[in-house]
Amino acid sequence: MTKKTFREVIAEAMSEEMRRDESIYLMGEEVAEYNGAYKASKGMLDEFGPKRIIDTPIAESGFSGIGVGSAMNGNRPIIEFMTFNFSLVAIDQIINNAAKMRQMTGGQWNIPIVFRGPTASAGQLAATHSQAFESWYANCPGLKVVVPSNPYDAKGLLKSAIRDNDPVIFMESEQMYGDKMEIPDSEYLIPIGLADVKREGTDCTVVSFGKVMKEALKAAEELAKDGINVEVIDLRTVRPLDYDTVIKSVKKTNRLVILEEAWPFASVSSEISYMVQQKAFDYLDAPVKRITTPDVPSPYSSELYYGAWYPKASTVVEAVKSVMYKK
């Protein structure tokens, strides 16, 4: 076991897979000469050369389209967006080509491609650089959407994503690239579509994913001081979503709080809320609570961003006590 950062395991996962399979390459803005905008491809140009670590112009639609076309012709591209905010320029290639090609060709073409980069907010970056796109892409059949919350999960899930024969949206966070964790020295993979119970409990289920998992786990620690035992589930994959793990937990705890960093309308928490009332309604002792960002663009002001917009552990504590009818 060796302690490594999130950015280190991303580079490690890609490098290990590229050594295994010569059809894999990485393409995106600043991935080569600059070692990645967040240094998540550090050293890869030196090892694999400019034909497999490819710097691009600022043209997301163009290099995403090149990636889709090359995937149709036997390659396994990894396309890095400097941020998924910029993926909107390429969303036609992702939704109308990558996601639909297998069905439109009657299974003649697979699209083994990974689109990866940071999603959601990263502090005071204002409205156009602070959007969470998990639910946007999860809405589209044909795409798999992975959102790891820590370095260990990120490495195992990214290796699985690269080996997958379908297009995978792999979402990271600028604010997690420096997070450190003990990583096994031997190879491991984590299956796509399998949630992880990060903390077992009996009083209330808290479901989350991505970097706000930190707030969920902080809340669980605080609640434990008051004798409230919370079960915390990390979805890890938003599509396919592991409904079974969530339903099983709700049937045990009889209460559910969902935390996500996204706008409330048509969100991942909306989908989970529906499925829980559909499959575990009789087990609920309180209405499901959702914690999201307010239904407004991210503010730039630090007072508004940290004080009123970004979901916090204290809000999770309040929500759990609310569904338990405790003041």
C-alpha cells in the first residue's frame, strides 16, 4: 500500500491501461506538454510519446468527434475536458453520436470511449464554471456515468471505464485532485454500477456521491456524538444506478436523506426519491429529504457561495434529525 493523491491515481490508471493495450490514447487540452491542467497526466508524454498523449486546440467539439470516430475504428480513446462545463461545446458528439451509435447501427459499432474531467463547483469560479452535469448525462441511454469520491475508488473505476465497450462519462473534481489515500500496489478494478456502503448504520440512510461525500461523512461523525447511527452510501456510479443497495438500506433504517451538489429539478436525488417510494414506500417512517444546491446559478461571492449555496455537513445533520423527528 502506498499513499497517493487523486491526480496521481488518475495518471496511474491511464498509464497502466495504456501499457496493457496499445489502442488506448489520451487526448485533450494541455494533457501532454503541460502534464494536464491539474497534472493528472504527469509524465505520460515522456512514456508514451505525442502519438498517444495528444494536445489539442481549444475545440472540444472537434477533438470529441475525433475520439468518437477513432473509437468506431478500433481505438479506445480517453478524452479529457479541462472541466465538464466545457463539454457543452461537445455535447452533440457525446449524446447524438457516442451514446447512440451502437443502437443506430444494430450493434455493428461499439464506442469504447471515456470522457473524463472535473465536474461541479471548485470554490469561487462563478456561474459558468460551477455546474454539475451528472444528471444531464445520466438522462441519456447509452452512456455510463461514474462519479468517484476518493482516490481508491477513482483508480479502480477508471480502469473499468477504460475497459468498458460503451461510452463512459467519468467525472472528477478540481477540489479532490490533492486528496490522498492508501492505494494497493497490486492491480485492482471496481465494477461500474456497484454502490459502496462507506459507513454502516441503523437510524437513517444518507446517499451521496462525488466530493460532497465528504460532507455526508462529516455529518455522520457529528450525528454519532448525539447517538444517531447513520448509514452512508456512496453511489460511485450514477448510471447504471445501484438501486438495490439503496433500497436494502432504506428497508433497514426506514429513513432516507439524499445529498448531491446539483440543482434540485430533475436531479439524481429526484430519481432516487421516486424509486424508493416505488419500492420501499411501506418501510418509510418519514418523507424522503433531499439536499441540493439552491435552484440558482453558483454565486461568486464567498459569503453566498460558502454560506448559502454549497451543501454542508450541518445541513445534512439537520435533515437527518428532521426525518427522525428530533430537534
